Amino acid sequence: MVPESFWDHEPVRMALAGRHLGRVIRAYRYHPYHGRSPLPQSVVAGWLGITQAQLSRIETGPALVHLDRLAHWASLLRIPPTRLWFATGTHSPADTIVTPNPAGPDQGRRALLTGIAAVATGAGLVGVVGDVKPRSIGNADVARLNAVLDLYRSVDRESGGGLLCREIARFAESVYRMLDWPHPAGLAPRLVAAVAAARQLAGWTALDAGRHLDAQRHFVAAERAAITVDDAPLAALIRYSQAKQLQHLRHNQDALATLQLARAHLGQRATPAMSALLCGAEAASAAALGNHQGALRILGRASDHFERIDAEREPPQMAFYDRGELLAQYGRVYRDIARQSGTHADRAVQSVEDAIAALGPANVRSMVLNEVGLCSALFLAGEPERAVVVGARVVEQSGALTSRRVTDRVVNLRRDLKRHRRLPAVAEFEHALKARAAATV
């Protein structure tokens, strides 16, 4: 699901006005809403139930005229009927997923997960009851697996891992068994990488839900699979996820070792985006350990790598990494320096405000995490009135997410308001944080 403003983007509007659905799909894939990199043709082709080659011909060939296919694909992409030049009907399968549910947002999210599970079952990736029976698999199965993972990732970013960690765990463990199914030898690297990505996502959602033992189990399985096919970028991303878990648990020395291992294993295969991501995380741990000058030097290297990014040459799994993510790491480093030395608080505020402005609207959880960081930075910068306003907003926003990481960060705001607690508004806000902490025990 995308916001209504998505369809006002000039290339999308022009494609719709030209009555060419293939060009609409291409404009959809390249929309900046999806991040720095366009959605791959293979992913969107998987959504539409066709091959990548077929989608390529549809995007560049003559306009489609078959009404049933036009209506079905428009419904799958959730194109508002008022924007179309043809009628879609009123009872498409997509309608059952996207229609607002009067019972509340959680009901709607669960309906969406049910829809994704139905897609996975229909694609033969999981069974209706129990495990799916082994069979010969090919390129189309891997494309569908990656497409389902992209759907799950979008729900994770918007809702948090608590809602879907168990479901993704079942899915990831089910597709892990596909490694033993008959498949062409040439398909093995792509298949293993897709299965490793599924375990990595299972670990990430478990981490976000506060299920740390489950997260570790999935990360280990994912890392093993990625190393088996010598997919160094994917292995590095998995180790980055492990380091994020260690940072959350405040094991920053172990996080540093994990990040340094990731960089060493990448070697000459490191891309600018991957190098920037790892350096930013390494700087955060260095700052938390009190190595302020080292943290700032590493941040400088992260920025240098970021400026060399060429989206066309980055692996698909790095599509999420953008300037907002880099600026968020700057804010985190500056906050830790401000806590320990009393300097850089103003820089922390500015960095987080810039990160919030740069983040895409689909990444709801990152937006809320950075709002929490802004609240913290404002307290550290001696602006308690603004901090309380932002804090009240994040307390409300966090309630709509099923993310234990977000909840923990909100509760931890108490450590940065101490010198302002004599102000009535701050005392009231601290009381709200204590109530939130009690509710999550």
C-alpha cells in the first residue's frame, strides 16, 4: 500500500495519462517512495505472476488492451480506480486485503499478513497444512520467494517485528528445507542466498520483537547459508544485523568485533553503500564505548563511502540504505558524546532532524526511532519544552507499532531528562514513561 500522493508523481501521472499500463508499472518501480534504488523487475514480475523477460517486454512494448489483465494488475498494484482509464470491477482479490477494517489497524495488518501467507502458499513455498512436499524447483520459485520476502519487509518497516516474527520464522524455516529439494546446479547460489535472506529477516523481526535467542538462532543459520555460497555482501548484512542486536543489548565491544569481521570478510568486494553502513554502525559502538575521536573519524569515512554510492552497482539488499540512515547514525554518535562529555548536543539535534526529513514515508519504524532520538537530543541540548512535545508524540506513535526496540528506546528517554525533571511538564512526561515501562514488563 502506498500513500495517495504516490500517484501524483509526474512520471506516474504521465504514464497513466498515456493509458499504457506497462509504462505505469515502470514508473511505479522507479518511484522515489521505494528508496534510492528502483524495485527490481524480477520482484514486480513475481507479484504479477509473470517472468522478468515478459515484464520487460510489457514495459517497453505496445500498450496492453486485454481488459481482464489490465484490471487484475491494476488491483494488485492498488492503483486507485479514479486514476484509471478503465473499470476494474469491485471484487478483486486485492480488495480483500486493502479495504480498511473497522475493527482497527491490527485487524487490517493481520488481514494483510493472511494475504501474504496465501501468496506464499499459492506459490508452493509453504504448505496449506504442515510442510510443503518436496518438488523440483526453478528460477520462478526463487523469484517468488524474494517477492514474498519484499512483502514481509514492507510490513516489518511499517508495523514492527512483533506482529509478524512468528509467521516469518515459520516461513523462513519452511523455505530453508528447499535447499534439499531437486534444483539445477546453476540455481544453487541464488536459491541459497534467498533462503539466507529469509532467515536474516526472521532474525531481524525476532530482534525487533525482543526475542533475542530466536534472533541469534536465525542469524547463525542465515550466516552459514550466505558463507556457503560465498555471498560476502549478504553475509556482511547479516553480521550488521547481529551487531545491531549486540548494540541494543549494550554489548558494544562484541558489536565492534562483529562489524570488523564483516568488513574484513568483504575485502575488495565491499561496495560503497555496504562500507558506509558498516562504518556508521562501528562509529556508534565506538562512541558508546567512549572513543569519541575515533567515532568521529569513522563517521567521516562513512560519509566518504556514501558519496561514492552508485545505486546501479549496489546489491538489491542495500536498497534500504539512504542518506536518512547515515544521518541517523550521526545523531546516535553525537548523542552518546553529549551524554558523556556535554558537547555535540546541538549537532545531535540537527543530524536527527535532517535524518527525519530524509527518511522515506514507508519506513514508519525508523521514523519513530529517530523521533525518539530527537527527543533525547533536545533534552541533552537544554530544550526540555520542545523535547516534551516530541516525546508526547513518540509515546503515542510507538503504541501503533509492535516493536520492542521502539518501546525500549522510548522508556530509556528517562536517562536524558534527569536534569530537567523539576519542570512540571517534564515530571509529567517522566510519569508517562514510567507507566509505559510498567505496561511492558
